[in-house]
Amino acid sequence: MSDTSARFRQATPGARARISGLLEAWDKQVFDSVATRHWPGAGPVLPRLSQAANHGLLWFGAAAGIAAVGHGPRSRRAAVRGIASLGLASAAINTVGKRAVRRRRPLLDAVPAIRQLKRQPFTTSFPSGHAASAAAFATGVALESKGWGAVVIPVAAAVALSRVYTGVHHPSDVLVGAALGVGAAYAIRGVVPTRDQLPLPGRPYTEAPALPGGEDLVVVVNRASGTSETALLVRDALPFAEVVECEPGDVEDELEKAAGRCRALGVVGGDGTINRAAVAAARHGLPLAVFPGGTLNHFAYDLGVEDVHATVRALAEGDAVRVDLGRFTPGPEGPGSVGHFVNTFSLGVYPELVRVREHWSPRIGGWPAGVLAAVKVLRAEHQLHATFDGRRRSLWLLFAGNGMYQRMGPTPGRRRDLADGLLDVRIVHGGRFPSLRLLAAAAAGPLSRSPVHAAERMRRLRITDVAPGTMLAFDGEVAPAPGELTVDKDVEALTVYRPKAVF
């Protein structure tokens, strides 16, 4: 047995040498074939394309284009995933790959001078960083969006080919680099799943009136939400629907009027507008058709409805789900009234942040106003004082979500079940350094406890002894908080159109 092992050990270096020789012969044969072959139209294109991909500039530009040209979050997710995959592949190639195998670049004798790059790379040849970056970006994009993947993959393949065409890489350098790039994209997906890996959002499934073409559907459009393009898409996709455009102050009245003459109520707008539509639809026992048209569209996206066409498909088939409505009593209209929320309810710094943001956004824009509001609020010393869970507390933030928020890898997640009967309650305790406390609470996520913050599932929340002048926020709206209030849920109170297959 020992003699056999010894003979095997002695034969192994020779076998490795033969395999290496075969690979080198194959490399040279393919390299020479590419170098000597005439490629119509490739001469002015491939060298420039190869140079454009230096330092990932081509792919950063492509990501910006995908995010800008593509409509909806799917395109933005594809762009971000592509760049993240590229980043991981580049880090792996430059820190490990290039240093592990120090292979010389190919000889350029067989490569026509017109094809050669003006500036030759000075790093080692194995593996190809350009091929790795191209494959990583294209795979990352395709995993999130097949449509954009079909656009990017041919470009990535051309970049990989260009590295052999211009003579700067052996074919095996390119193949191994591309394999590493694909692996990087799948590694990113293992940490942060794509949408098609996650279970369909929303439950339980129910049926609603099938309204092909939008027949017997009235859609109310909030003009202030920047939704003109969405409204045009709705008109084109649903020629039989009645579309009513109105100013923000008239939205509630128009929803009430529409509810009296339709079989289903539609809405185009952001979360605040959808809140009003949801309340009207639940009160009249009507199914709701949501067309995301606001800035954030949390409710629609958590439901799995990311564009107009998803809702159109659901209307045609009569597919819908039942969802919960969060509620707080008394509501913003005083004793005896009930307030509702489809996303979140909060007390503390967030209502003040919303107020400051809304004050400045018409002057400087939404995102700058949000940053300004965050800085101003976190520098202030306005803590919330109230009795919660039987104890008088000082809080920076009390948050109640309509349904439990889940995580997708290390990033904050969304709600996967909008009819779970639960409130996602999070508290940031009062004290020094509010910004650090809020960041710690955000990083910890759901179902955690510490001296700084707490998070837990609840079905009902009772808050008393709220200090006068305290503000509350619900779905981006702000109102004065009463001295005592109860937060709970109206379980499965609303039917919302959503296609069975949303991906």
C-alpha cells in the first residue's frame, strides 16, 4: 500500500505537467485563431469597448442608465445588484487572484497592430479582471431583471472577447475571470436574495370582481404626487375606467363620490393618498386597485405591486388579497373618531421630521429637505414623555408598523405578510446621543431588546399621559396626539387587487 502511494506521489507532478501542457496548447491555439481571424466590424469597436471597461467605468455608466431609463424599483435593484456584484468580483481578483498566479501576458507577435491597445496593462494576466467585472455586473443585473440582463449580457460577452481580441489576455484568463464574476454575483444573491427568491407577499388570497379594461372602475389621481405619467399609463391600459384627477385637498371628497358609483376603487398617488383610498374602500366594502405613483410607495411595493401593469393583470383576472388596516383611537378628528394607517404609526422624532421636511421640500426638493429635517430633529432635545406598558417613559421614538417588517440579508426588509394581525412595535428610549440610539435601533432590527431600544410583536398598544403638544404621524401625515390613545388593527379589513404572479 505504501509502495502504491509512493508511486502515485511520484506520478502526480508528471500528470500535472501534462495537463498544464494541454491547457497551454489549447490557450495558444485559441489565441492564435482569434488573432489571425478576420472579424468584420470588430476593429473599431472591440478595442474601444475594452478601454471603456477600464476601472469599471462602462458598468458604472450602464448602472446609472438602467436606474435612470428604467421605470420602477426593479430597474434600480438591478443596477445596485450589478454594481455590488462587480465590487465583490473586483475585490477578489485584485486582492487574491492576481497575486496567487503571476502569469505573464501573451506575446503580441500574432496580433495585428491596429487591434492592440495604446496602453498595455502592467499587471499579471491571470485571471482577467475585465472579464470578471463584466460577468459579475451582467449576472447581477440578470438575476434581478431578465429584461435588462438580455441587454447587458451581449455587451459583457463582447468585453470579455475583446481581451483576447486585443491580445492582453489568454483565453483561459478570460474564462476563469468570467466564472469568478458569475460566482461573485451568486454570492451576493446568497446574502441579499432577489425578489423571485422570496415568497409572494400578501395573504390570504381572495377573489374580487374581474374588470378587464377597467370596466366599472373609478381611479382617483392625486395631481400633487407627481403622477401625471402614471395617470397616462392607467388611461392607456384601462380604456373603460373612469379616471378623476384632483388636487390634494379634494382627494377625500372625490374618493367618497367615486365609491358610490363603482364596483372597485382605484387610486394613483403616494402612501398618504393610498391611506385615504384604503379607508374609503374598506368603509364601502369595495376592493382597492393601487397604482404606485408617489415617491416611496411602501404599501404597493410591500404588496408586490411595482408598476401599473401588475395591477392591470390583477383587475383582468379578479385576483386579490385581504390585508389588515392599522388604526388608532381617538383619531385626528378628535374624540370618537378613528385614524387608520396602511404602513406606520409613530410618536416622537419622526412626526417632527415629517413636519420639517414638508415645510422645506417645496423650496429645496424632497431629498435635501429630508436630510435637513433629520439634522435639525436629531440636534433638538424634544423627547417624548408618555406612559407606555404601565410605566412613565422618556422616548425618542415610538414606532408601530402595520405588520412585521422582515430583513433581506443585512439590509432592512419589507413586510411579507400584510394580514398577520400584528403590530411591529419599536421603541428608542430617551437619553443622550439620539442619533446613535436611532442608528443602533435600526441596525438591531425586529424583536430585540437593549438599554437603548426595544422591539416586539403586539396586537394592541395602549399609550397614556402623552404630553400636550406632542405630534403623531401616520403614513406620512402629521396630526396633534391626544393625551391617551390605543393602537391596534382591523384584521383583513381591506381587499386589494394583486396578481398571483408578481415577478
